[in-house]
Amino acid sequence: MMFKQTALLSLVLFVTACGGGSENHDAEIKPDPEVAGCGGSAPYKFDITAVDVQVLQAPEPKTYPQRVAGPVFDVDADTQYDEIILSLESETQSVVANKSELHNTKKKQLTFSLFNSAFACSPLPPSTDERITELKITSSSPFNDELAAGVMLNAKFDVIFTHSETPYYDYDSINSGIIYYSLEKYMDQEDVVAGFGIQLKLNVAPQYAGNHIFFIEMTLDSGEVFNMETPEISLVKAL
């Protein structure tokens, strides 16, 4: 008899601990948290084969960085300096991961499945080993008295979004806003990953009204050089 009572008590405790009691039966069931980078069959790699530039209409400023998806700006209209964004979009092709990367990924997935089975998995994000060694912008027209046509304008553009892990902004916790890096500061960093694209925005108006064609040159550590140019854009002068 004592054995039966002990077994019954153990069963009750087991059911209660597993949430089988009526007290927890109606509890809210929350979705499992998702852990990035633990899924997928292999680390995906890509190489950049070309880079194109689009002139997009700038959205209202936000307190967090966000990729601008459009619409395309009407370049026939006069515009203020802060109403347009230059969006550099990379064309890519997939490359095969090496054996070491495949082994490390499979080991990571096995470890995760054994010890973290309560979490959901998201696929590994694609990445590239390519780095930007040089990125410069010039204009067909003078920007001010010091910056003639053809002179580099990297200090006059901010990086407002990039599809890579390279930092491009600081967060101002006091004013709840973001402080973007100028393209000059962004390129001064030691390691600038190429990624899927970069979006740029003028941080100051030109001194004179005029039509500008912006020329952009991007050089990768592979030796590849991509040259782009925008349509002619009519910028009004600073007030």
C-alpha cells in the first residue's frame, strides 16, 4: 500500500511540474523566441558583380535607421538637398562556402539543437568577404567656393543605411535620435564590408543653385572598380 501511495504522489508532482494542472491550463502561450543564425544548411556567401545608383525620394526623418525603398525621385523637378537619397544597390552572385565554414555551421546547428531546442531558428544571413577600399563622390558642378566641380564631396554626404555589419551611426539617448556618419567618417573605418548596398543623403545644401550629376566610384579589395552616375539633378541653393 505504501508503494502505491508513493507512486501516486510522484505522478501528481510530475503532472503539476509539467504544467498539466488546471491552474496553468489556460495560461497564455507565447511564441518561442527566434534565434538568428542557427538555421540553414550552410553559410551563404556572395560576390558583388555590379553596383547601380538610383535617386529616391527621401522619407520623413525617423529616430531609427531604415532602408529607403522608394519611390524614385522625379529628377526633372527642382529639389532641396534633403529631399533626395542616392541608393547604391549591389548586384550579386552566390558562391560556394568552403569546407571549414560548412563544418563550423553544422557543428553550431547540432549544438543548438541539443541544448537550445526550446528556441526557434532563423536562417543564416548571406554575407560577403569583399571589402570597400575606396568610395568617393564628386559632382559635375561646383558645390561651394571651396568645392569645385570634380572635387570629392564625401564630407557632404551621410550614410543613412547600409546592408552590412559596418557601423554607420551613433545613437543619441538624450535626444532619442540617431547621428549618421558622414561618408568620409564611414570610409575612415578600418574594415568596411561591401554588403548589398549603401544609401547616402546630402547633409548640407549647396552654396549655389545648379544642376548636378553626381559621379560615384567604388573600389573593392578584389581590385574591381564600379563607376556610377546619377541623372542631372536640379538643386536649389542654401537659404
